[in-house]
Amino acid sequence: MTTLHEDCQALCAHYRSGRGVSRLMGSLLSTLGLRRPVLVRGQSWLKRSGHEEAILADWPVQAPIIAISADPDISEVSGWLVQVAASGADGLVAVGGGSVLDAAKLMAAFTPDNWRPDLRQVPESVAVLPWVAVPTTTGTGSEFTPYASFTGLDGRKFSFDDRCWMATAVVHDPALLVECPTKIAGPALADALSQAIESIWAVRGSALSRERAAKGLAALARSGERAYSGDPESQASVQWAAAVIGAGIAESRTTAVHAASYPFTARHGIAHGRALAALLPGYMRWTGSRLTPSIKALICESLAVSDWAAGVQRVCELLKSWDLVTSPRDLGLTEGQLEALVSEGARADRLANHPEIPDAATLSSLICGGETGGDLVNSTV
């Protein structure tokens, strides 16, 4: 069986990994033929940490910089596109978490002339700019997915989906993970955990997507706690795991858990991974009896447990070790606010990809329930 690192190498023709490799960006840019790249990053951490200066040191030119907010909405896109066009950029280097990488995907594909906020895919005639993904968290796997998630003009969270903007090159540098704030690291790990489990049980999943997700899930269960505590070797392993899980979810697509999580972020500013952590245990309890024996066994084996109840417990242990709550009721929202999110969480495309489509009463229990997911789901473990 291949290692996670070997899987990452196989997923991208221009893949680089190793401590400090992000400081050798000039060589990669030369290989890609990029002479005027733009740096896309978050608002402050990269510069404040000193990594930005080191990364830019051997670039061919002084790079324009576009800073991305923590949870950008669609109204910000046109401003980014104007900046890219004005710079004359021939490519992008995105250094940051999932929001930064997702922003780079849109910048690579759209221009001020062809952009419309209602678009969800890239027009076939568009020439996509090459771009380099340099993730600085241990969790989203965005470097190997065709998705880009944003909050729309109506306040609802949605995802673009187009394989044309998959990263041209991927750089995994463990040195960038060491100083990742825990408020970012924990939710990122929860995102990877939920993606792995959803990818395994997704209706659209294949043998390959399940194999990738299971391998990544096993690494998260084995190394996730140490990675969060700052162990460099574990952080590198978990970043590879999240990337491979991302490649799995790119095929299988997400399910009801992700559908329910989006309104928490769009309506109340709750980090995506925090919302997933609060929802996942309840959805696992309800979904367990609706899985085939082989799917249930694969998830349990990956978590290194003997039965489903122990698997749910192990997931809760991991989430709590990352300083996350495991109940929607602990997110600081009122019962009325939770109930208002139920209808928005009923995304038909993602519900159809769940092993069984939950009805309205079940969704209400799962989204408004406690850690057990409410009495409705308590008996289905």
C-alpha cells in the first residue's frame, strides 16, 4: 500500500514537500514559467510570522499581494479580479487556509470582464491561470478539490465546483504549520475528519474515494491529537492525510453533515469546522443503522475501534481534544436560532448523497439537538 506522501505525489505533477520548501519558490515558479505571479494570502498571519518575507525572497519580481478575509463573501470577488488584472499577473501563489485557496481558484479562472456573482462554473472558453497552492493548515484539503466555498449575496453559503481550476502545483511545508493558531487548526482538523467520514458513506463514493478517505481517517485518528499539540511529524502526516481526504471528497462529494453546517457560518459567523464538529456526532449516531456492514466496518477499522458506538465516542474524543464542542446547543445559539437553520440545511443535492435522506423532523432533531443528536437519533446507534 502506498503512503500518504506517495499519494500526494501521485495527485499532482508539480508536488513539493519538506520543511522549508516554501522558501524555494523561485525554482518552482521557473519550472512553471511564471514571471509575474501574485501572492494571495490571509490578512495578517503570514506577514506577522515572518514567513512571507522568506517565501518571497527568491521570486523573480516583487509580487503584488492580495489579502483575503477569514470568511470572504461573493461581493469581494470583483475587487480581487481587478487587482489581478491590473498587475498583469501570469499566475498566482496562494499561501493560507481554505478561504485563501478557494479565493485563488476564482482569481485563476475569472476576469473583471467574464465574472458574474450568479456563476457557479467557469465558462468553457476561459483560459485559467496556473496557480500554486501552499496550505498553512492541517485540514481543509482544498489543494486537491474542485470546490470553492463562499457566502452569497443572499447570505447563504454555497460552493463553486469546477475541475478546471485544480491547483497546478502543490507545496506542503511543515514549517508553515508550526505557528498555526489553535482557533484555526482545530476547526481545520474537524473539517478533514468530517470529510473523511462523509466520503466513506457517501452514495456517490467509489472504491478509490473510500480507500483515500479511510487511509486519511486512520492517520487523523492516529496522529490528530499530537498534531494539534504541535508535534511537527504528526502535523506533516495529518496535512498529507487531509490532502488525500480532499482528493476523495472531490469524487464522492459531501453529504448532509456539510449541508447542515453552512448556515451556521453564513448566518452566525461560526467557523465551518466548528459547526461540523458540533453536528458530526449526532449525524453519526443517526446514520449508523443506515449503513451497510462493509461501510460501517471500514469507518470503525479506520478509527481503530470495534463497533459503531465506540467509533462515535472516538470521534467525540478527537473533536474535544481539538477544543471543539460536539453539540449544536453548545455553539452559543438560541433554540430559535437553531430552528431557523433547519430549512437552510436541507440542501437537496447533499441530502441525496447521504445514505438515507433525513426527513424534516429528523433534521430538526439533528440540528437543534444536544450531543446525542436528540432523542430521535439516540436509539439508532
